[in-house]
Amino acid sequence: MAPACEPLPVQLGAPSTADPHARYARLREAGPVHPARLPDGTVCWLVTRYEEARKALAHPCLSTDPAHASPKYEHPPWEHGPPQALLAEAAGRHVLHSDPPAHDRLRNLVNRAFGTPRSAFWRRDVERIVDGALARLAGRDEPELLSGFALPVALAVISEVLGVPHALRARLEESAEALVTVGGRPATPNAARAAAGEVIRLMTGLFREKRAAPADDLLSDLASAADEEGGPLDEGDLIATACLLLFTGYETVAYALCNSVINLLVRPDQLAAARASPALLASAIDELLRFEGPGDSAALRYTTASVRLGDVDIPRGECVLVSIQSANRDRCRFAEPERLDISREPGDHLAFGHGIHHCVGAPLARLEIEVALHRLLTRFPALRLAVDATELEWHHLMPLRSARSLPVRL
């Protein structure tokens, strides 16, 4: 392994307003894999280059199931903020923390649900929700787009797709807000556990209602799978998967939208091109996600056998963390990776992951960001940041990457 550009293990997850991309560039230059330390003190292996990242994300001996961790990881390290870990602990193993064959049954079910004819109606629903949120912004001189637009839109869309009744959405939103890392200030452990418990109670009740009286929504599809041919699926795993879809469709989509707005507003040439051509904007979503997606890193993986990545042999039972932000700016894969170019061919960026855990909701996420950006830029042609870009405070609390807030002028 090449000499490191900083003391090893690399310390990860410290809050920072600094640009992390320069640090990742130095790490990539030094080598593809580095020993690193998570915020809780856990030592892992950090993958920074594209080729090794893509290999790791699809490697059959790298599992996302913490059950494969060695005894030193008896208490699985903190990851993905409170929601995913707490919800899995309370309900069961969701699809992200499952391996084949259990993973395949859950994944195939969700794939079918996202691929049904109802997906043709998503655009109509997304446009309605976005237009309503923009109407609420109108007349306000300096709204804050993260909490005032992006998060409410994302929650409303995923609630619609899952089939959460309007009467329950206020309660769900209250609990969800206590779990997400808005402003880089996650809830206290007790508050997070209480909120996770409330989300589980709401989703369990809904799940059982849908099982008794299915509707045309994704939660009904999950509920009907409890007794599908081939043997019943565990109710807890299905509910945990529904909760995973809720939070990945909420927090990460909202952060992706805000990151995209920021990166366009600070680049007048790219903003002008996006305004001039809705078709170009639609195709630009992948470039915006490559350049600064909402995920700093993928879910933690555990080696079930010795794995060689680059020039490093990682023993069985070790913890591996793939940096999505770093891999997506690897110059060996992307020409001029530090330049945002919305006319760039999409390429095989890793913002949605790769392999069996590739984000199943990627088409919906792309649609939400496209519609929200197009309508936001069209309705407010004078949209600009309310502060200098250097004053924006970013949190770098892994695995998410987002500004703490997004104040704008309309």
C-alpha cells in the first residue's frame, strides 16, 4: 500500500464545513484502500478509488449483514444515522442488511412493486406535491429550502408511494423528523429510540390493515407477500424493509435535491444551461448525483472470507466502508471529475450503489429531483443563495453529505 497522506487510521465522520473532496483526492492518490476509524472508534477499511469501490459493492464475500462481523464487532458500529439501525433493531432485518437467499425474496418483491404500471402515475403525483410545496414558498423573501421544501416534498412522495393515509402523515412526519440528521444534529439516543418505536408502531398497524384489505400501493404489495407462494416472509423483515424505503425515500432524496440546488446556484453557466433546456436538466440528474450525491458512503460491509482490494488483503470478519463521494470523483474513471458538467454522459456513477444492493428506488428519486428542480427554477427565475456559498455549513456526519440548511432568496 502506498504511503498515506495523513496519519493512519484515517479519522472519519467529524463534523466539518470544509470540502471533503480535497481530502479524498489525497487519499486516492496515496492508494485505493486505507485503515480508518469510525466516529465510535471502530477501525475499518476505507475504499476510495472507483475500481475497488465497484468491486467491493458487488463482492460476494462482502456482506451487509452485521451477523457476519467478527466478535470485535459484537455491537455493530453506528452507521447510516439512527433510522436504519434503530428500525432494523426494532422490527427485523431489512433488505439492505440481508444476504441471498433471504435478500433475493425481499428484493424481488420490492422490484416488482416499483416496476408495476402504477409507476406511470408517479410523475403526476410528484408534480402535484411539488407544486403545492412551491405555492407555500411563494411570498416568502428568504425561505429555507431543506426543511421548508425538500424534506416535506420527499416525505409526501414516499408516503404516497407506500400508501400512508393522509390522516397518519402528520404523526409519521413528527417521528421521522426526530430521526433524520437535519442540520447535522441527530436526535439524542432516547429520543431517537422513541421516535423509531413510533414509526414501527405506525407502519406495523398499516401493514396489517393492508394485509387485510390491500390497496394499490407498495405497502399492500409487501403485506401480500407475507403469505406468498414459496413460504411466508417474516413480518418483521417486511416492516423493516418498508421503513427502510420510507427513510431512504425521505432523507436521502431531500439531501440530493438540496445538494443539486446548491451546485447549480454557484455555477451560473450550468444554471443557465439547466434553465434553457428542460431535456438537458432531466439528463443532468445523474451528473449532479455523481458530483455531490447525498451519500458519503455505502452501508458497512463485513468480509465473510479474505478479500483482496487493490494491493490490500482484508481478512475475514473485518469491516469495510466504501466512499461513494470519493469513488465518484476518481479521475481514472471520470474525465475532469472535479468539474460539474450537466451535459456529461451519465457514466456508471455509484451514487445509487452497485450490485445486489443497488438502490431500488433510483427511478423514483431521479424523477423527484428532476421535477422539483425544473419547477423550482421555472417558478422562481431569480432564485439565488441568501448567503455567500462559503457561509453554508455542511455536515459530514457519515454516511450522509448535505448542507445543514439552504437559505435562499426568491
